[in-house]
Amino acid sequence: MVRSRYDGPVVCEPRNPTWFTERADALLRRYHVARVAADPSPAGGTFACGGWEGIAYFRLHGSPRTYWSRYEAAYLAELAVTIAGLAGRVDVWCVFDNTASGAALENAWELRTLVS
């Protein structure tokens, strides 16, 4: 297991709906592994972090067209409120993976400005 060799932050971006259950969350919490809030969710789960609550990790792939779509200002504003509410209590990460169209850098800059 990872925890026998590494005690730093670990996150999991699940690809199967079974990872969005209380049983799976309990297992992740036990081993201090956070579940990624991914958009769009590859497993049909909700856009919410899960598992261990020591890290909040958001991974934005672009929606509706994965890797291509740019996130609109209203979506980023809502995410900024969520992140601001977590900041200072847990480590917060947000990775934009909508890189195919070049939107990732712009979206990251916009979100950073909103959170600041």
C-alpha cells in the first residue's frame, strides 16, 4: 500500500461509480486519501471532493467538450466561493486540464483572481 512507503498527500480520481459510496469514502479516509472533484465526472458521480478531508483537489477537464471547453465566469465564480470557504482549513488544489484549446491558463488566472 502507498501509505507504507509515503506519508505525503495522496488523491484519487476514480473511474468507477463504486468509489462514490460511503463505504469507499470511509476506506479513503482511513488511509488519508482524498477523492478528486472532477468535471466532468468520469464515473457519473457528483462534483464534490470526498474521502480524506485534509485536501480538497479540483480537476477541471473542460465541459461540455472534455479537454477543449472553456469554463464560463459564472462557473468560476461559484468555484471560487467553494475554494475560499476551504482555504486556510485544508490544502486546496485546482488543476485545469482543458488544455487542448489553450483555455486552461486563462481559466486558472481568472479563478486565482476571483479567489484573491
